[in-house]
Amino acid sequence: MEKELKNYINGEWVSSKTDEYVDVINPATTEVIGQTPMSTMDEVEEAVRTAKEAFKEWRETPPVERSRYLFKLQALIEENFEELAQIVVKENGKNLKSARAEVQRALENVEVAAGTPSLMQGYNSEDIARGIDEKAIRQPMGVFTCIVPFNFPAMIPFWFVPYAIATGNTYIIKPSEKVPYTAVRLMELIEEAGIPAGVVNLVHGGVEVSTALLENDDIEGVSFVGSTPVAKKVYTKAAEEGKRAQCQGGACNFITIMPDANIEEAKSNIIGSFFACAGQRCLAGQNLVAVGDETYETLKEMILEEVPKIKVGHGLEEDVEMGPIIDAANKERILNSIEEAIEQGAELLVDGREIEVEGFEDGYFVGPTVLTGDIHNFDIVHEEIFGPVMNLIKVDSFEEARDLINSNRFGNAANIYTQSGKWARRFAYEVEGGNIGINIGVPAPVPHFPFSGMKDSFFGDLHAQGRDVINFYTEKKIVIERWL
């Protein structure tokens, strides 16, 4: 993985002329596995210019022909599936099971996007007036870009790229500088699939490259996934520049356990929600809400029995269930949040702060940690932790659980475990969350549904995936015609 990281512009791999680089670090070993170039503004301009020129011919390519490239890409991802998963593990740190699931979801997005010839169909009405017909058609718009995070380097770009090019647009990927190798390997497969030069481009970099893409007049829209403060900035900047934007922000997710829940059957599902991917995913559980004293005591007993069993280590080992935090700064941030909660009075049920992984003592590991007590108003409950921390909270009623969830400024996901249709329906109806799980620990929408989000978890009108993303990448044109 130590090969030179190059940009992919106009069908060619080109070295950046920058003299600024950021180390790519394996978070389990802390080994430097490469360096990401902070590309120059000229290189950004060249990528945009190339994509704009490629758009002229690509938008005239029939949708069924564009889809055939995606079928080829699908086959190539399947052939290189395990290699992609291992690259994700090496630069991101998650375990192999989670990495494979991520690559599978990227593959599924390609499969759904291949159906774009049907998804982007318009509609019509005859005789809106005597001898006059009217129709709506969808047309591609031009050059789009995505600015994506470190936590899902294979999946998240593919929430966007396959749909954008299938609908006839051209594209620029700006991967996270922390995990660039997955995007590079996927770009190599896009090239191998024969997608014409300039249709998909990749430019490495950090904030300056992202800003340059946002400010470029030839970029029609941007897709962003990251923290809420940055999502707001990207959304605001895109609006100022007259661009379309879909900006997925942070999360602070609540999982509610009702007294009738089958905790024994659901325990692995619940625990996985909090600690898989070391909690570094926007659908991860953060707060476990127990309705009633008995439910609280049952969950407490289950946690003390099950959470210490989680095997933490290097994700390439098949039996490892949880890997490291992405880097030293995020590890320190998570530890500081835990310390602050303890100082405020939180009770520590499971302490993962001092974990050591044999053979990987320098890795950025934080063990599974569980806090409880009268913590309802603590920051660790209401602000995004993005780490392997569970807050166990007791409430007295469904209504108290609902109000606790709805008082939070985030609205990415919310889950309930119950055997009652009444509670399930009320939860889905009354709770303010974009992705609702009913007896599901991680309510991740499949690609033919949009990946939703509310409140400070999403800025925009049209989400990733599903029909939303087809609408995002196309403009409706109305044609009213009369022939004399």
C-alpha cells in the first residue's frame, strides 16, 4: 500500500505537483502506510475542466449503454471483493466482517444504479388543452462532486458516483485524506470497466481542495458526509454558490428497550449497534434507553456479561469484533468525553480506557465503555461521541423515552425493541429520526431507499440513494407541444 498516491484525471494517473503531504496511518499498528498529496488548485481546475468536457459526449450516451459500464464494474468489484475489504481494514481499522459488509453495500449501490434507465423515466399527459400535449423529462446537469469521510471509504462514495454517471453526469471524487487507498482501488476498477476518460475523476486533498470544488462555477452540486459543523458550512457555501447540496451531518442515536422486548434474542444485535466499527458510524447506537426498573436491571446484567467478551484487536484477524479508533486525535477526544462524564457523576459500568492489545500496544484502541447513572442531561448523552461508548439510561415510560429522543438536536436514527405493534407504530409515528429501526440495531437503508436524516443530521432536500438521488442528479424539463 505504500505506492505513490496519484490523482486520476482525464483517464490518466498523474502525480501531484504539491509539496504538501499527509501521512496515511494504519490505526491498529500506527505504521505510516503512505502519504496523501494535498493537490494544487491547478489540479482541481484541470479535473473540473476535464469532467466538463467529457459531459458533452457522456450525456448523449444512451442510458442503457451507460448502465452496461456499471454491470462491468459490478463484476470487477465482485472479483476483487476480498482485496477491497482488506484495504478498508488496513487504512480504516474496522474488522473484516464490517469491511466486507461495507464493500457489499457499495456493490449493491452499483446494482441499483444500473437500473437508472427505468428510474429516470419522465411522464406525460395528452390533450392538456385541445391539440396540446405536455411531458416532463429528466436530463443530466453536468459535473458533480462528493466530499466523503474516513469511516466508510468504499460505501459512501458509492451512495453517489454510480447514480451520477448513470444519469449522464460526470464526476469528481474527493476521498478522505486519512483513507485514500480504497478510493484509489475503486477508481482503478472504474477505469478497468472502460468508463470513458473524464467521466469519473479523483483528486486527493484536504480542506483547500474541498473549498476549491465548492467554489468552482462548473460544479453543479456536492454530496457531503461528515460532522454537523462541517456539513452546515458545506451546505451554506454550496447555497451561496448556487449549487445543489446534500449534506449528511452528525448523529446521536437512541435505542429504546421496552419492557416486553426479547432482550435475550436481541442482545448481540443491540451490542453490535454500539461497538461494531468502534462506534465510528452515523447509525451507531450511543444511548441505550431502558423503560422501567426491571428492563434497566436486565440490560445492566446483560451488558456486564456480554460487553467484556468483545474481542478488540487488528481487524485483519478473523475473530476480532472491534478495531481501533481512526487516529490519535479522535482517541484523545473520546477519552476526554468519558473523563468529563465521570467527573460530572456518571457511573462506569465497563471501562475500556486502559485497554491494551497484545502485539499492537501502540494502536489507537479504546475498549468498549459503558456509562450509567443520572446522566440524562450530560453532554456525552446529547453530543456525538463517534466512538465505542454506550450510555445506559433509565426512564419510566414510553413518553419519557420519546421526549428524550426528540429533545436531541440530531435526528439521524432511532430504534425501538418491542413485541408490541402499538409501541412500534407510535415510535415510528412520533419519534423525530430519519432512519427508524423496529427490533433492528442499525437501520441502514438498502440502496433502493434513501438514506434519510433529520434536524442537525441532514442539510438539503434530497438524500443519498433511492429515488432521491436520481432527482438530485437530474433536472426536470417540461415540454409543452402542439403540432399545426
